[in-house]
Amino acid sequence: MDHLQRSRLNLLTSHMLDRGGLLRLDPALIAEQAADQRARFLGIRHMRIAVDLRDPERPAWLTAEEAADRFGQCESRVYLGQEGQTPYFALLLDHDLPEPGDGFSGLRSLARQVSNAQATLLGYAQAMAAWHHRYRFCGRCGGATHLDQGGHVRVCSQAQCGETHYPRTDPAIIVLVQRGDYALFGRKPEWPPNRYSTIAGFVEPGESAEQAVVREVEEETGIDVTAVRYHSSQPWPFPGSLMLGYHAQAGSERISLNDQELEDAIWLNREELALRIEQGLFVPPPSISISYRLIEDWFDDEAPFTLHKVCQKNAIEFF
């Protein structure tokens, strides 16, 4: 399995949408796409996605007329791309209005109700909406910015500035560290009770992703990393990260919580992990995340049963 095939198994990555990178450059073509009777529009406000009022477990992909009836006229829209003959747009609803209640839902909740391809499209829309909200003002001069290129650029409105801003994605590493038959797991104090996961952190300026793996593992657990192997990547639209997944080999065993970011870190082999899950002492990360995939691939490689079956048997909530 190559890296592309492996990454497609991660939730939020499978949709091969034609994003229309060249089409975005022509405002007339974007307007033509929006006027197409087949076009569908998704409202987003406060990192919450509009849902079908008759079926609140489904996202509300509306026609232009339906969207206008429900949300009013919304000029702030992002062209997401086209699948087959259907153009897709995200509507950036007014953040100054109160946080929505009924009629909107979070991506984590919706992701469990829709296909991986649909979840990917929702994640893409949410990431773009979050970026637009953060860049309403120019980071260079402070002037207001406006949408351009189908919503994939924001331009400063100040004539003396005119700075162009592009969607930002923050790279972060996430790694399962192994030592023989054992894997390293950490727990943050703010997580739900008994939740453990892999080690993760943002890539800093001036370092490679692989160097970030070595640094983050040492800072958080005191473990030396001697080898790093890439696994796959996953966009993480909460609000806008790109998770770079790795497996790594440890050169040391003694754990030291150096930066106090974790409240606990432990080495477990597959048998110990399964037992802790059964005892309620280990709750894996949500299956929506690449961290679950890293653990699952390691566990399933040699265990007589799958991690999924262990979680199902013990009624683990996957999302």
C-alpha cells in the first residue's frame, strides 16, 4: 500500500473533488457555477455546520433558492469545487450573530453519520470558513480584507497595502513510538477520563517534520528517537492543521515528563493495551483521528484480533 492509498483510509481525506484551481481565477465562471441549478450550498457559522431541519443528523446541502430562504442573501461564499456535474459552495454566515443552536451541528458529530467522502467535504468547508474568520483583517496593516478567487484568497482593501492572504494550514506531527513489542502512549490532563493517545505537536519554524518528531517526543516524554518512518497524513479542520503521521523507534525506555504537557505516559504491549481497554483504564483516541489509525495499524499487525473488535467488545465510543 502506497502513501496515497494509506492516507485515503484516514477520515476527512477520501474525497477526490475537482477543486477547480484555474476556474477560481475567473469571477464570471464562479458566478456561472453558483447560478447552476445543480449547485449546492452549505451554511457555516461559529465552526458549526447547517443541518437538514427534517433530519438533523445530515448536513444541509441546499439549492441557491433554499439557501436564500433559510439564510438570506449571503455574498461571502467559497467555491469548494465540483463533483460530476454538481458545484459545491460553503456560505460564510455572519459571525456577529449569536452562536447557532438548533439547525446547526459540529463536524465531529456529523462525521459519524455520513460517508467518508461527505465528511471530507464538510471538513474542507469548515477549514475554509475558519480561515476566513481569522483573516477578516490584514496582518500587515490592519485593514479589512475581502474575498477573491472564489474564496481561496483574501485581499487587503487598503489601496496602499493590497496584501494578498492565502489559506493557512499549520503542520503538526503525530507519532506512535515503538520499543520492541511496546508502544508509547500519553495522556493530557484536559482529556476525558482514561483517554490516551499518541505523541503530537506542531512543527516549528526551521525544522523538518522528522526533526519535530524527535523533539516533541523528547520534550514530552524524555524518550530518545532513533528512527522515523512516515505513515500518512490527515487534514484536521479544528480549525486548520495538517497532521503528519509517523511511526518511530525509541532508543531509550525511561519516561520523563519534561515539559509537563502530559500528565501521564506509559509503555504498553498489545496484550496490556487490550486488557486496559477491557478494564476501562485506556480509552483510545476517536476513530475520526489519525492517532487511532497509527495505533490500529500497529496493534493489528501482530495481535490475534483487531483493535476495532476490542473496542466494539467493550463498547468504546469511536467518535
